[in-house]
Amino acid sequence: MKSYILIWLTTLLIQQDDFVIKKKSVGPLKIGSYVEEIYRYFDKDKETKLIDSYYETAFSPGMQVTREGEVLFVANINCKTISSFEIYSPRYKTSFGICVGSNFGQLKKVKQNVTLKTNEGNLSAAIKELEMSILFENDKRIQSLDFNKATLKDIPDDVKITSIIVY
């Protein structure tokens, strides 16, 4: 009986860790890993699809990963390895509890050095120590800001996070 409980607890911990965003990793996948590593955790035919992310109007290959119809993330590819991740699913959380769907007010409470930057023409927040960018919904309040002069105080607390990039 004890061995069944131990196996169940181990499985539970592994499953929880599968959805943690850390520096240079998303769940069990790491930046620099071969793209084929994705197939250890996701069904190649049902849950993955090669896409073009069109970064800076150039061909940018990526592996889109879905589960149960939800886009979880895109692993951006450089040759045969993963160069970055863009997370779209609220299943994935940082160690400090931030996920897609969290708001800027929650991000401001995190004890990390958060700075603003522009990313592909959108305003985002960078957490340099964790090598992450946080992208926000592009509503009228954000569009009306001068990105060159905007500060953390200019971002409304209720602006939602739409994706998290791990680089």
C-alpha cells in the first residue's frame, strides 16, 4: 500500500512540475534541447505542428504544441534546437505564480526586477534575471501610451498577460 501512495505522490509532483516556467525552461523542456525532445512529452501526430511564427517578417520556424484543443506554447527553432518558448496557456505558471491571464497588478507585486520594453511593436515587461518577457493585451489604454516614455506606473493594474516568452 505504501508503495502505491509513493508512486501516486511522485506522479503528482512530476505532473505539477510539467507546467512550471523557470529560467530557460518550460516544464521538462529546456532551451538548447533538440526539438525531438518535445515528442517525449507530446504526441507527434496529435499535439504538435510545425509553424512559421513570422518574426520580423522573416521565416521563423516553430513547433506549436497543443493539448485537448488548447495551444500550450510554441517552441521557436534555430536549426535543430529550441531557441525560445512563447507560452499561451494559463496551465503554465512561474515559481511566483504568474501565468497567462494574470494581470499587471499581480506582476508588479512580484519581487523581481521588472522593466518595460517593446517587442514586435507591442509593449511588454522584461524580467532580466529569469530571461523572460511578459506580453500584455493590446487594448486602447496600452495603444495610447508613448512606448518610449511609458513607465510601470502608466500600465493599468487590470491589463491582462497574453503570453510569456522564455528566451
